Amino acid sequence: MATDQQDTQNAIQREILIGIRMTAQLTQTQLAQKLGLPQSYVSKYEAGQRKLTLIEVRDISRCCGVDLKYFVELFECELKVSEGLHGSV
């Protein structure tokens, strides 16, 4: 069972992945095609119905023109913002 902290972190990860996809001007279908996977794969992780491995996050990031280091920097920055808004996470 996920904790509040894990829920927050998962939500932040999803928001960043959606953001980088949209910044890359890709639809879910276009991203899925680049990944060689069905559109439902993208839809499910963006809706929080599917968890991703680090390798999957890396592949998604690369398809959107973002390297993993940049994704992690965004993630850490958003966590700090979240901690500031909600106390220690």
C-alpha cells in the first residue's frame, strides 16, 4: 500500500512526464509509437494506473528529447516545492 509520500512522488513523476511529452509536442499516440508500445501504455502511466521502472522513464524522456539527468533534476526540484507547501515529505 502506498504512503502519502509515495503518492506525492508518483504524482510529481506523472506531471513531469506529461509536461515533457507536451513540451515535445507529442500526443500519447505519437509517444507510444516512438516507444514501440500501444497508446494505452502511455495513457495508463499518465493516469497513475501503471508504475514505471527507471529504464522506462529513461526511454520516455529520451523520446521526448530530455535526458534522464534533466528529468531527475526536475523531479528533485518539484519535490522540494512540494515539501515547502506540505511540510516534510
